[in-house]
Amino acid sequence: MTVSLTDILPQDYASGRFLGRALSPAGPCVITLRDGMIVDLTEQVSTVSGAIARRIFDGGKALGPIEAGLPEGWSLLSPIDLQCVKASGVTFALSAVERVIEERARGDATRAAEIRALLEARVGSGIRSVVPGSAEAMALKEALIGEGMWSQYLEVAIGPDAEIFSKSPVLSTVGYGAPIGVRSDSTWNNPEPEVVLICDPHGEVLGATLGNDVNLRDFEGRSALLLSKAKDNTASCAIGPFIRLFDDSFTIDDVRQANVDLLIEGKDNYRLEGSNDMSQISRDPLDLVSQSLSEHHYPDGFVLFCGTLFAPTQDRDTPGFGFTHKVGDEVTISSTRLGKLTNEVTTSRDAPAWTMGIAGFMRNLAERGLIDRI
């Protein structure tokens, strides 16, 4: 789709440095936005993961001013390529309560309101007031076990170990303007507006972007062992519009204080607004990165969804059934320093097929004489 870059970039884009990907007629290209210009870096480094690992952000071929947009025939892609896509869950007190609701409702949305009232009264204030892994958190855990209120979700909410999972295969993420998918057999689902950290192979965070970690509440609610089916489906992971690189004017502290806003507009005139306040996260973003590294290696780097405070509970159609997506919903996730990510909801069954995997990407780079610049 034709995109006005100035409409989706943050207002202070002229003072920032941005990294991303675009699809040219020849294939995927690495682009950077700096000093008011769109610059093609592909002849120097043919992957975003390589640019991040080797800090290649300068040089390149100017394509034109940002205000003029991408060249004719080019379109935006997700700003990542060979990085692993990781996500952290239950990093906010509200999301912890909502996960327990799903678990106790066994994925049945009709029971959510009743269970929510009970849990918020008995659990909500407690998990908001303790530091995960602390002595106070362990004491709360023992108390909740004694009351028969314990849950595997509360374990990762206030225990020492965060929930870290693999969200999406390499090269499967979609970018700004692409359809985003929910399973056609899901009846209770929602978007998850999040900050996504961009990490090099050693776990150093070099920047951030926005993401939609689409969630199927009915599937995960039936069993936590269905997490992969709830999270990893065609077009179910949107990232973009660009990576904002850290510099003197944008740092990890800006991530810690970010507000991530959500707007859902349905073709049925439904409208829902929400916000994810990163200052309320229960685990510091850099702690989540450290837990993602753990005893692991990421030779091409990784990106990490930080989790969300937002969980839509207002009814859409039937009282007591809460929110769920409908095909055609336009989902916009935005943040002052990171820009805007917009996608239209379809089913994963009907979303455009994912066709360029790792082998196809490597073949394309080889045909263009770029394979040695990964």
C-alpha cells in the first residue's frame, strides 16, 4: 500500500535515526532514515540483522527526501529479518489477572466478568505491590497457595523467572499496512500493543519499535500448553513501522516511560481505545532481555516483545462476552517517540501466504550479488 512516511513516523523524526526494510522490485532492501533522507544501505549490508550486529548505519545510496516517500514500486516491510522473535508475557499486574481469568474460565468468555471481579478483589492489589522474585512476592505466593488462588500465570508474574517464549518464525513478521491474522476458529481474541526491543547477538539493546503480539484468549485459556497455537499463526505478528535507534535523544529510559496507545475501529462502527503504560511494567526491560539471553545464543540477534498492560474487557456485542476481533477491524498502535503501526484484521487462513522464508531470501540475495553482505 502507498504510505506517507511522515504520517507514520514520530513528530520528531527529523532528529532521530531509523532503520527498516522495504520491498523493491528486485527484492528486500535495508533502508535508513537520517538527516531528512531515505537511504538504501543494501549494497553495504543486505540484512537488518547484519546492520545491527556490525553497527552499519551510515553511507548508502540516497533515495530521496522522507517527505517524498518510498520510490514508486517500493513498499514497507517489517523492519526485521533474520533475528529470532521472542516475547515476554505477564509482565504487568493487569495482564496477570487476565491470564488467570482465561485459565479459570477455560477459554469461555461468558465467565470472564464474574471471575475478574473475584480475582481483582483478592489478587490484583497484591501483585501490583511486590517486586517479582522478592521475599515479599514469595510470601504472597504462599498466602495465595493457602487460599487456593495460585496459578501458573502468577508464578511468572511475581516469581523470579519471567515468561519468555518464541513468538514467530524468522522472516514471518508483517509490517505497517499488512493484514494481520487471527485463527479462523478463535472466538475470543485481542491485539496486544507492545514495545519491541532490538538486540544484537550479545543482547545489547540498540533500539526499539512497536509490535502487535496478537493473542487468542480462548486457546490459551483452555490450556497453557496451547500457547504456540494461540500465538504463532500466519500474519499474527506485526512489527514496525521502523526501528528507532538509540542515540543521545532516544534511550532505554524513553522506552521505560513510553505510552503505547491502541485504537481499534471496526467496520461495524465499533471503536475501542486503550493504552499501555510502560512505567507500570513489573520487570525492567533490560531484565527481560537478560532473561531472554539466559543460557542461549542468538548469532543473528533477536527482538523482544516486552508485554502489555492492555487487555480489552469492554463488551462488543453480547453483554458479558467482552471483546473479540472481527474481520476488517483496523488496529492502530502508536507511541510519541516510535510512530504508528496500523494493520487490518483478517483470519490467518485468509491472510496472504508467507512465501519468502530463509531459503527464498538467501536465493534472492544471491541472485542480486548480495549474499556476501549479510
